[in-house]
Amino acid sequence: MFALEFPPLGHIVDWPNFIGGPDAWYGINKVVLIYFMSAILTIGIFVLGTRKKALVPTGTQNFVETAVEFVEDQIVMETMGKEGLKYTPYLVSLMFFIFFCNIFEVIPLIQMPATARIALPMFLALLAYVIYHGAGFKEHKLGYFKHALVPPGVPFALLFLVVPIEFISKFLVQPFSHTVRLFANLLAGHILLVTFAVLTSALFTKQWYAIFLPLPAFAIVFFTAFEVLVSFLQAYVFTLLTGVYINAAQSHEH
Amino acid sequence: MLLAHVSVLLAQAAPGVTNKGIAALTYGLGAIGPGIGIGYLVGQSVQAMARQPEAAGMVRTTMFLGIAFVEALALIRFVVFFLGQGN
């Protein structure tokens, strides 16, 4: 009855290379262009905002100072305390880069979140993996393994059970879940928007069932607004978790 | 493995049920737990914020952290859903 055919998953996230052949290692497609644009936007906003360094900030400087303060107060101080302040530049640029990559999901005519391909979230999670384990080794030297694997106050006999579990969760599963959290959220959002777009275009007919057209059309507007929220929230959560992992690696509490 | 079991059982009971349908069904099952978890978590956080508005900032950060951890389960299920559709 409907001319309804949902495109296979490959069609909505795979983009052909327009520089280089289909298998070229240097091939550039839409997603790579979005990476470049996000990087340029992130750098550009901070260059613009810190050019004048006025005492009373205006315009872009105002925005940049608010953003840095937000990361300092809400992420660094909440998760790591004072000794984490040296990670602020990394966390600020991480959050902005992810946010720009995400927000292309709802920008008309582009509408592809760059983080819906697993390459970028995986790279960022592995970068964070190197950074927080590096911070742990720097702080505890070789005692880091004991710090990471042996929770305090566990009876000796239970260690044979606890240490493998901690090893799997800290060194293997943690980067995986860090990756998948960002990737799957954005992929799900993208599929959701595509679903309602397909439904809307299928209902755009002269048949009687065109009276249902307003429903998916309204849903698409609603979910677009929702995805703006998700884009910000996932950038925030990814950065927050990076802070939590760094703190868990370098802290001295236990 | 469990999925394979269920798919064999369902294929005997109801021919015409595909792996795709079962993958969708198990996604629905996998969403129950995180759904309850996030609901309870946010409800309790809202209660905490209403009782002690001056601690709202701290509660909110912890709430997002908890949501992120609970949500990961549903999202991993979502990824397995696509993997399961392949065959």
C-alpha cells in the first residue's frame, strides 16, 4: 500500500569518496569533510575569542570564556578537583570538537553526524585511554597495576575473582563502552530522523492516507530539536567520563 | 548463542519469523532494564534536587554520569541488534 522502503543501513551512513578511488587510503568523503570542518570551527572559535583578551569580554570572547568556565566548574572540578586543572585545554577542545561533529546531524543539507561512523569515537576513546593510563603510570609508576586492579579492603581469597574482573572492565571494556556510548547514540538519532523523513515522503501522495502526513512531519521537527539536545549531552557525557577515568587513574584516595 | 536458540525455537513454532524480527524483539527485551534503571535514577535525582536545591549542581553531574553508565547497556544491545541482522 505504501511506497515505503527503508534504505539499508549502508545507504544512510556510507558516502562515496569524491577525492581518490573507492579504496584509496587518502580518500575524502562527506564524513572526512565534516571532521575537517569541525576541527576548523573549533580552532577558529578559540582563535577569534582569544585574539583581543579584553578585560570586559564581548561577543565571541564572552562565549569562549563561558564555555571554558563551564568545563572547569562542571567537569574538571566536579570529577578531578584542583589537580585536574591541567587537563582543561584537552577537555575543552575535546568537547567542542565532538559537539561540532554531532551538530552536523541537524544542519540542513549536511545532516550527517560524523560520530555516527565508529572511526572517530573509537579514535577519541583510544586517545583518552592512552591519556588516562599514562596519567596513572606517571602518578603511581608500576604500582599503578595494584592501584587499578586491587580495590582496597578485599579479602585475599576474593582477589582471584576480583582482579580478573577489574582487569577486563578497566583495560578492555572501558574503552569499548566509551566508544559505543557516543557512536550508538548518534547513529540511533540519525536512523530515527531518516525513518521519519522516509515516512513523510512516503505519505506525500494523493491517496486518502495522506491525512496522516502531519504526524511524521511533526515528529521530524520534534526529534530534530531533541537531537540538538542529544548532540550537546553526548559531547558533555564523553568529556565528563574522560575526566572521571583520568581521576580514577591518578587519584590517591584509596 | 541464546539468540540462536530462540531463533530455532521460534522457527519451529512459527515459520516466517526471521532473524531480523527476533533481533528487533530482543532489542525490545534489552531496553526494559535500562528503561527502569534510568527512570528510577532520574526520579530519585529530581527528588534529591527538590529537597536540597543548593546541592542541585552536584546531583546533576552524578545523575548524568549514572545515566551514561546505565544507558550503555541499552546502546550495546542496539549495536548487537545491527550485528544480528547480518545473518
